[in-house]
Amino acid sequence: MNRAQAIRYIAYCVDDALSERKLEDVPWHLATLVGWNRNGFQPLFVAVWSCLDVKLEPEEAKTLAQDLLQEKQWFSDEPTEPDFIL
């Protein structure tokens, strides 16, 4: 899956202060899309970026996306590794 295909599956948008945002607020040039396949369902993506106007490292984006989804109790137990980091 590429970024253009993943955009329609974005469920959450968050900056590195864990402030949830709207899809129209995403700075696409800085955003990393972190996604999980959902066992036969549509994938779920989180758009993550830094409020300091810098590109996050993939590992940082992954951790922020996992933290957000864990806060929302999306994982049944511990956070899993994402299937996509775009």
C-alpha cells in the first residue's frame, strides 16, 4: 500500500504532543502514516507529525501512533507492531 491509497483509511490524526487533530489539519509534507491490518477488515491508519515543523523518525511516529491507540483501548492487550509505516 502507498500513501495515496492509505489516506482513505486514516482514522486518527495526532501531533507529537498527542494532540488529536482533524484530517484537514495534517501537514502532508511532514506526516508519517502508521497503519495496521485488521484481520480481514479495512486497515486503520494514524497520521503522525511533529508540531515543531520537522519530520519525525519512523520509530518515533510508530511509538506515538501506538500510544494514541493504546489510550483509545484499540489494542486488546499490548500494542502490536504496525504493518505499514509510510
